[in-house]
Amino acid sequence: MKARLQRLIDNTAIPLLVTGGLGAMVVGSTAVPDSPQDVQFHSAVIVVAVLLLVDLGVRIWDAAGRGVADAGTPWHDRWLYISSPDGMIDVAAAIAVPLGLLLMPHFRDGYLFAIFWVMKYLQHSTGVGLLIRVAIRARTALMSIFTLFFVVFLFAATGAYLLEREAQPEAFGSVPRAMWWAIVTLSTTGYGDVVPQTIWGRLLDGWVMVGGIAVFALWAGIIANAFSEELRRRDFLRTWDLVARASFFQDLTTAAIADIVKLIHARDVRAGTVLFRRGQYGDAMYFIVSGEVSVDIRPEPKRLGPGEFVGEMALVHDAPRSATVSVTEPSSLLVLDIANFRELAGRRPELIATIEAEAARRRSANQAA
């Protein structure tokens, strides 16, 4: 019960509270100073700040006993929480507004420190962790492209200074001045406030724009490829875990599981979902890792649970679906489509033999019924 309440607070209450506080901070900046609306918005920010301080205090107090066994006193466990990434985010969010009100000469600017509350969104975001892992895995390639970008940027600024300093001394009178043109041209932003006037300067401008496009294309390609590899790796590990948990595959060797993981994919299904209907073409079968499905057969529906599979008869006999199957409770399934089913038949015929035997047994039972 306590764990469920904590998840409700972390996943719902805190995000709503932070969103309300940030909205009050943003909209409050448009109110007339010292007007009733201004006071209301700033009061809302203060209320959220106080609640975040209370939440921090409760979390610090509750951290006692959750540290490493025999690690020391309860205060040691509390310090472990405060020094953890989640603890540091909680502390920063809780003290942001009070600290801003103390440090800023104008108290209205102190309320702007509520912007640090956005860090609370990052605590339970899986996307942030994914982005960090992608950056770490691709750091060598990304740094190589950054080095190339810096070299092109420096050459562009120096060349523009050499070619345009006499025509536009205010804009290109020194290499640091020319750097503004170089960065906006490389990034293909091109504000238009600084434009070469000489023919050689314009030729340089064109090459720099093309170089900027090429550099950013390389960056995008590296990041996209790293994201793709990380997603494949995460899906592979999750599917491996589900395959290893499925009782149908528990007697397999590691090599056999590796073969199956390449051909099968995981799917989380909510209650009430219809997997397939009677008469449809059979394009996949499903292994149940957790949850339950209902097979609509006569004389009464049959329920299948973890360790069982469904949908194999249409694949084995190359016939339409003989029953409608729906999910009765949230389930984790492993899906094997017809193409991979046939490939698996070549790699692991013993598994297909087991599936075919079960399909024959079920077909006989259905015919008898």
C-alpha cells in the first residue's frame, strides 16, 4: 500500500504540482506588478515551493533504513539519499525559490528560480536515461565531428576576416567579430545581419553553408544510428528476459534462446484487447509470459495463463482462425509471426514439433466438442 501511494505521488501528484507552479510562474510574469493577479500567481508559486520543501523533508526522513545493510546510522542512509541523483534533484527543486528570493535584488526575479522545478520531470523519464546512454556510446564519433566543426568554424572566421575586413570593418574587423557570421552560417541559420559583400567573401559563404549542412548531417546520422542501436539492445534484453521467464522455453540452452530472441518480439497488452477473431487469416502465434487470455470455444470459453501459447493452429495447419481470443487481464506476450515461425522450424525443429503436437491435440479436442 505504501509503495503504491509513493508511486501515485511520484508519477501523478508531483508532476501536476510542478506543472501548476511553473504555469503560475510563467503567466505571473505577464501580470502588472503588485496587482491582485500578480499576488495570486506569486502566492501559488510560494505554495508549491512550500509543498516541495515538505515533500523533501518527508523523503529525507523516510530514507532511514533504505540504505545498504549495516551501513551505519539512519542519518547515513539519509545522506546516501541526499547525495544520490534523485536526492540532488529533490533538494535543488525544494530550495530553488527560497534561494532565489534571498539572492535576487528584486523579489519578482526570485520567483523565476521556479524554472529549476523542470528537473522533477527528469526523475522518472526513461527517455533521459536513454539519451545519456546514447551520448556515452557515441561520444567518440560525436567528439570527432565536433572537432571538425570547430576547425571549419575557425577557418571560416579567419577567411572572412581576411576577405571582408576592408569592405565591412565593423562586422569583419577582427577574427572574433567574424566568428558571429561564421557560427550563424555554419548552423545555416543565416540571420542576414552580416553578409559578405565581396565576390570572394560570397564564395566562402557558400562553401561554409555547404560545410555546415554536411557537419550537421553527420551529427544527425551518428545520433540516429546510436539511438537505433540502443533501442535494439534494450528490446533484445527485454525479450531475452521474457523468453527466459516463459516456462515453454525454460529447458532451452543459451544458444537456443539467442536464436529465438532474434525471431520473436515482446508485446504488452491491456485487458479487453482482442488478439484475433474467428475466421481471420493466421499470421502470428502468442506465448503468454504473464497475464491471461480467453479462447472463445464451445461448450465454454477456455482460459490460458503463463507458460501456455495460443494461435498456433492457424500457422501449423495453414487455416483460418478457429476461435476468437481476447485478453482478460494485462498481459506480457511473446509474438512469433508466420515468417519467423517457418524460420524457427528450420533452426529448432524440436520446438516446432512440440507446438505441432499441441495444435493436433487441441484440434482433436475441438472436433470432439
